[in-house]
Amino acid sequence: MKILNPNGLVDNLYKYVQTNIEIAKVEVQEKIEDTIKKLALIAILAVTCTIFLTFFLITLGLFLNKILASKYLGFLIITVLLGVICGVTYFAIKSFLGQAKDVENLHNS
């Protein structure tokens, strides 16, 4: 009756716990690897989009320069447009984060 032997039960319980710990470690490692893969893909996409946007804006600036018969006015228009977009985005994010803090404060009180 090895099953009813207290030492056998303790050994079986110990092996069971060790196996569950190993399974948990493998699952965590797989989740970390998946997250790293996703972050790498996002980074590659971000770099590619940034290069595309840079060349697009340069091309647009050169096009506007040709239309306006100027050496710099097209780039100035693009720069001002980007500044306005950045400002609007900044205030929109600031407003959104402020609302999120207000909601968080309501939940904490």
C-alpha cells in the first residue's frame, strides 16, 4: 500500500507542486516571448512608418515649393501644419488624461 504511505503521499504532493511550478514557468516564458515578438513588430512598423512619413513630407514640401515658386515656403507651410497637429494632439491627450484622472479619483473616493 504505497499510496497510503505518508512518505509516498508527501513525495507525490511535492512532485505535483514542482510540476505545476514548472508549467507556470513555461507559460510565463511563452507570454514574455510573445510580448517581445509583438513589440519587435511594432518597433519595425513604427520605424517604417516614420521613414515613409518623412519622405512624404519632404516630397510635399518640395511640391509646394515648386507651386509657390519659393525655396522655403513649402517647407514652412508643412512645418506650421505639423506644429498645429502636434499642439492639437498635445491638448487632446492632456484633456483625455485629465478625464482619466478624474474617473480614477471618483473610484478611489
